[in-house]
Amino acid sequence: MNIPAKSMGIERKEMPQINSADVNDFILYLKTLGVSATSEKLDPKKLTATQNQFHKEKIQNLIDKIEDGNFSKSRIIVSKDNYVMDGHHRWLAHLNLGMPILVNKIDAPAKKLLELMKDYPKSYTKKLYENPNP
């Protein structure tokens, strides 16, 4: 399994998470702050991790779901400078399969977007092996 070594070095427990059900609301929240977003399909090789910890079993599970056609096509959140902000495991599954990934590309650099995500009222943090739902 390919897991790139380069990242911003942020521990998983420090990364703000946004539930898939709240992503559209987050994008509307950003719009009220004057920050735009676009929906795109990107080559996962062009993206860089923000966090530095990954759950290999979760990545393999996602790879299996994608290969079986049982994968929801929810978009990951990416900064304008191509850092993965939310959706690292889905990104790594696509990277390992060599498949493009659907993203919400936010018009803010990673460090600024990280702060915006932390300020978003519905964001939360969790440890690497913590239950996926807050």
C-alpha cells in the first residue's frame, strides 16, 4: 500500500473533521465569509496530505469498496494549494487505485482553510482509531 511520506505533519487528533452530510453547509458557511469553492475531479497524485497518521485497514476497506462498486462518491475537501483537508483515507484509496477523485476545492491556502474548518461550528476532531461518528 502506498502512503506518501510528505505531509504538513498534523496529527489526526488535531485535524478538524466535517461529516459528509455537513459538507454543503460548510461550503455555504465559507461563502458567507467570502471564500468560494469549486467541484472538480483531480488526479490524486497532485494532492498532498495535511495529517500525518493513517489507518491502513480503513484505506484497504475503502479500496475494496471502490473495486466492488459499493463506494459512495462523496467529495473530499482540498485547499487551493492542493492539500487534502478532509477525506485523507478516501484520497489514499483512490491514489492506490490510480483513480481520479472528486473534490470540493476551496479557494484558500491550507493553513487558512485549517483555521476556517476549526471555526466551523459543526466540525469536530477524533483520534486515528476512534469511532467515525462524533
